Amino acid sequence: MNKCTVRLKEIFASIQGEGPYIGYKQIFIRFCNCNLKCNYCDTEFSPEEYFEEFSPQELAEYLNKNFNLNEIHSISLTGGEPLLSVGFLKEFLPLTGKSTIYLETNATLADKLSEIIDFLDIIAADIKLESATGIKDTYKFHDKFFAIAKQKECFAKIVFNEYISDAEIKMCAELANKHNIELVLQPEMVDNKMSVKTEFAEQVLDKFVLLHKNTRLIPQVHKFLNVR
């Protein structure tokens, strides 16, 4: 694979099932590969079994041929981690015309974000909790990322389970207050059910709201609806 092509796991139209844009119709472009390995990850993005390879021009032509771009809210770049393919995105995104571009990212690659920030409209960024992901010391990466991401419409998703700590809640609130971003709490899912009881999720929300008022609790709705 050369720098002018990208490996994609799938391209499909569905509804957004996470965050404040739940229910909007999107085209999802799922990129292969990720720089993290979260404990709860339920997405198949490895290119080992199957992928399709596109040049920027080929992908733009594919979208225009197979979808009515006037009927969708936005194009979601998801993964995996799309920012690993920033060289490709720098060539592809100018070809998307007036489409709204919605980036879903793990919020650890600030330098790569800065290369394409001008082409993005909405950034759905994760804040990774060690208690849920097994990944340590993400604050410094997220802090640098949100300093750039807040130039555009941006919100942060926080996947949590029963092991979330008060220290983690405080860390997330500090980031959100510093960069003035909305927080969306997302209970970890096991199959199509939340891994925590509703009462516990509400208690976590209450703790967040005391520290950062602009916080919402929104489960993964697409799993309840049984759609991708």
C-alpha cells in the first residue's frame, strides 16, 4: 500500500447511534488499524481477513455512485483510528464537496489532527479511562488534542463501567472545563445491554454534573435498535 491509498474495512449508510447526533443518517467509512487496544472494543477493523483499497479519487467516486449525498446528514470517518491515514485524508477530504465531515477519533493524535482540522466540521472524540480501557496516562494526549479540536464543533465520549473512579471523573471534568467541551457518558455494553444498572449510570452522571454541567448520559442506541 502506498501513501496515496487507504485500506477500508467497510463503507455503509446507517444512523448515528452515539452522542448528540443520535438518529441522524450518515455514511460510515471504517478505516483499518488503530494505535490503541481498548479492553471494551467491539469493532472489527483489522485488515487481516478483509479490506478494500481506495485512492482518494476512487473513494470520492464510490460515494457519489453508491449514495445520495443530499439525503445524509454527514460522512463519518470511523475506525479503527482514521487519523492514522491523515496523508490520505488530506487528499480525499477536499473531494467531498459540501458534505459535512464527522470525525470519530480516540483523541490521542493531536499532530495529525492539526493537518486536517480545516476540512472537519464535527469531532467526536474519546476520553479513555484506564478503568474501562486498560490504557494508562491518557490525559496529556487528550489535553493536547482538545486544544486543537475545540476550533471546530467538538464533544467527548466517555465509555465507563462499574470500575470508574472519582479520580477519573475529576480528570474528565478538568479537561472539559479547560477546553469548554460537552461530555457524553456512554455505559460500556455487553452484547446489546448496558454493563451497569441504570441507577449506577445515573449516579455517575450526577457526579459529573457537579463538576461539569454540560454532561449527558447516552447509551449506544444503535445496539438497542440492532443496526450497525
